[in-house]
Amino acid sequence: MDNRTIQEFAVVARKIWWRRNKLLFEGSFAHRNAVVREARGILDLQIEEESRLVRGQTNTLEEDWQAPPSNWIKLNWDSVVDKANGVIGVRVAVRDSFGYTIATKKTNKLLFPDPLLAEAFGALKAVQFGVELGLSQVIVEGDSLQVINAMRSDKEGCNSVRALVLD
């Protein structure tokens, strides 16, 4: 068996296991097409990363990335804004203390195209994804210091960023 087939089997088997656990512990059951779609997304990201490494390209953001402590998980998110179409895009990566990618998610939303609002929405999606996966001992990391500070703060505020952080 070639390496690609083994990787595909491992990713699909893990997704099936997550699907089983969601049924047992949360009472929700994902359609098999969703499992395959998520597995393909993970495999596509792996292929993209491998091809970049082969070409000698590196992501400068990943060079600064630091692994979480042992037995902890790190949720990283990044948001983009398409002002012309009024769309915000979010990508979330979940990594363990060895730096291995455990899960990824990407989503788009029609939302006012404000970069700070996009980062706050990204933080919300990252935390929701962590809850969805049943993670504990999590570090949440993003690019926006304003959003990170809002997440840490106990102060009440009345703005769109604070509203998303409180969710």
C-alpha cells in the first residue's frame, strides 16, 4: 500500500471514530458525506503543506508558532475579509503539543466586512469548534491583540466585538 492510501485510511478512520463519539455522547449523527468531505479537506491541507515543504516554501507565521504544553491543545484561527462581496472567511487549526494537526475547519459568513469583527468572529468559531470536538486544556491563539484582550477581560462592553466574545 502506498503512503497516500494509508494516510487516507487513517484520516477517514479517525473521522468515523469522531462521528461515533458524537452519536454516543452528544446524540448527533453526521451524514457519511460530511465525514468524507471533512476527511478530504484534511488530506488536501496535508498535501498543500507537503508540496510547500518540497518546494522549500515556509509559512513565516508557522515559524513563530510555539507548541502548547504537554497534554494541551492549541486552537489557532485566522480571518480574512472580502470587502467587495461582504464575506468573512475563517480558518481554524487544532494542534497538539507535538505540533500535529488534529483537526481543521473553514467557514464563510456574510457579515459586515470589518477586519476586527472578522477576527472576533474567527475567535468565536475557533472556540465553538473546540467545544464541538470536546476539547479541554485548550489555548486559543489568533492575530488580533484586541480580540485576545477582550476574551481575557471581565469588563462589560457594548460593541460588536464584545458581543461575539461573550458568545
